[in-house]
Amino acid sequence: MSCFERDASATPTGGTALNDFAHMAPRAPARTPAALRNGGRVKRDAAAPAGVYLPNNNVLTPSMRSPDYVQLSTAAAITLGIMPGRMHRCGCTRCLNLLLTYPEGCRANCAYCGLARHREAERNYADRNFIRVDWPAVPVADIVDIVAQDVAGSPFHRMCISMITHPSSDADTVSVLRRWTERIDPDAIPVSILSNPTTMDRADVVRLRELGADIFTVALDAATPAIFERTRGKGVQSPHRWDKYWEVMMDAREVFGPQKFGAHIIVGMGETEYELLELVQRIVDLGGHSHLFCFFPERGSLMDHLPATPRDQWRRVQLARYLIDYRGVRVEHMRFDAHGAVADFGLPQSELDAIIDAGIAFRTSGCPGKFADDISACDRPYGDSPPSDVASYPFQPVAVDIRKIRHQLGRLRDGERYDEGEDIEQFAR
Ligand code: SF4
């Protein structure tokens, strides 16, 4: 049920055009030559892995396979000390994000995802960009060895295993989790599972909980069934089904319990703000949390020709989701305009100002770390934007960032201003 009338001819009050459903259509996947399907090139070359593999490094992609190998985010690889580099305004990441890996790669074809199957002809799985960065491949034993040397002093507040769509993914997630918990106390560094419901049933959820996983999330990604079908289902020859994702999320609700399950949702793939926030409310009412991602046209994906989510849309949804998830505001307390964009957040101005100024609402959302319940361990530096136009802040926003956010929200105070690029200039010095 919707509390507004949709009018596609105008923009939300004071804002830019939304990434609406009519404009956010993925292109159709091309056919992959038979010889290149299922990791054909990597299997043909059969290069033996030899420790850490850095993607796109002018060497043959080795044939690496979970559970012996996983990929990890560039930020995690830098923090772990197996890759040189620095992140703009971030010392390190607090979440060790691991991604299962196979020469065949993910067998799904999600339109916004850099790992999708339709890229087989263009790029080997271990060399594909995902949430804007490369993912080096590393032996699981090496990762566990490094972290186990000093668990108490580890920079990581959480470890997360991201499943992909592959016939071995369920069993290998169990193996990776076992290898971790045999050496590292999951109470010291809790573990999250970013699940792949398509291949799972309730027994898989139970097994992961019994083995010590702390939080179970479902990458719903799409905010409505129609967007799900278009971007992850039959629309792109991909196997996922909205109902199956909900079924597994409801299993996780029962097995993991309140505050220990949730969903990932991408903002700006064609939904209205109302539709997305109603979903956030539904998940909160079930006892879970939502983790938001700002749509970014991932290079090589079926949506790389489409615009990133306008910043005003993104900031409104980020702020409203924070109010619903952590401040007890309900979607029914908010008011929406004819586009379904938030027109009123349902809080007195002074309270809203204090929350905006605190900045936490605009940080990356995800499973909590050790600082506070509403501060995510998973900071995913620049996973949904370039540093010049930050969507999810992987650090605590400071005064210049808050002015930029207020500017994007159309809520600068009297006499306050933000000049384009001010935040970048301040930290380039
Ligand atoms: S299932 Fe996950 S990893 Fe695979 S294509 Fe979809 S979003 Fe990407």
C-alpha cells in the first residue's frame, strides 16, 4: 500500500531527478562462447596457485578454489599487511571481508554486480572488480595464521564470509568457518555470514549458527519484487527468487534471533524512497536490521551505463533508515511527496539537527563492531562511491563533511555554506 501518488514528470521537492524504475533498466547479457563458460580459460591454462594472487597483475590467473582459497577486499588485504596501499582518510578497515572463489565464479547474473556470470568472456572470476575494488586471492590458512598470531590486538572487529552462487558454496562456507573458529574465538572476533539463499535451506542456516556464526544477512539488494526480478531473476537469466530470499531470512530470524539477522538493500535501482523505507520498517518490525548500499554503476556490470544514485535521494534514505533502525521513528511518522521522496522525517527540527550533526547516520551501514551498536565494523571504504563524492562514509564525518551532507540534503543552516570539493581540498593538504 502506498501513501502517495506517483508523478514521473517532476523532481522531489528541492531535489534532483530520482533513479526511478523507468530509467534503471539493465541491458541484456550477451552470450558467452562455449569455451569460455564455467571458468573455461582458467581451467585450460591450469596455472597452479602460489600464495597471494593480486588481480590484473599480468600473470595467468591461477586455478584457485574455496575452501583453500578466498578473496578478500583490497581494504582487508591492506589491513592484513599482504598488500601495500593506503585508503583516503582511512587507516584500515574493521571488517575482514572474505569472498568464496572458484574458477567457475558466481553462477548468477545480477545486473549491478561486477562478479556476474555474463563477464566470463571478458574477465576471469578472480580478476573481476566487485563493489569498485579488486579482491586479492589468499590461502585461508595464511589469513587465519596472521589473525591468530594476535587476536586481542587485531584491528578487525568482525569477519564476514560472503557466499556466492555456486554448487560448493554452502559446504565451503562451513569449511572456512570451521578453519577460522578452530584457531580464533568467535567471541573475540565475531563472524557474519552474507548468505546466498538460492542454494540454501534451513539446515544450512542452523549449521552455521551451531558453528559459531554471530549474524546472518541476506543480500536482498533489490527493494521490491519487480526490481529483484529485473536485476537478479529471470530478467537477466539469473536464478534468484524474491520468495526464496525471504524464506531463508525468516529461517535466520528464528535461528539467529533478534538483532542477529538482516538484509542488504541497494538504494537507487528504481524504487521510491517510500518503498525502500517501508521495507526497512518491515525488517525492523521482524527484529532485524538493514544495511544500505548506494547504487554505483559498477564497471563491466549490466548497469554500468546508468547513473549513480543522486546524493539527495541517497542522503534522505540513509538518514531515514537510521531513524527507523536506531531511533524508534516509524515510516508512518514520516511524510512523503508525490514521488515517494521523504518530505518530513517525523522528528522535531532540533532532534533531527542533532542526529545529522552526529554524522553516524551517514557512515557505512553493516554489522556492528566493538565501538557501538550503530557503528558498523564493515566500513567498505569507497565500495559505493569514489572518494571525491563519498556515499557511505567509512570514517566519522567531520565538520566539512557534515556541511557537505547538509548541502546535499538541502538543509544548510542560515549563513552556512559548502563549496564543491572543500572536503577533498582540506584532506589533500
Ligand atoms: S549472487 Fe551475489 S556475487 Fe553472484 S552475481 Fe549476484 S550479487 Fe554478484
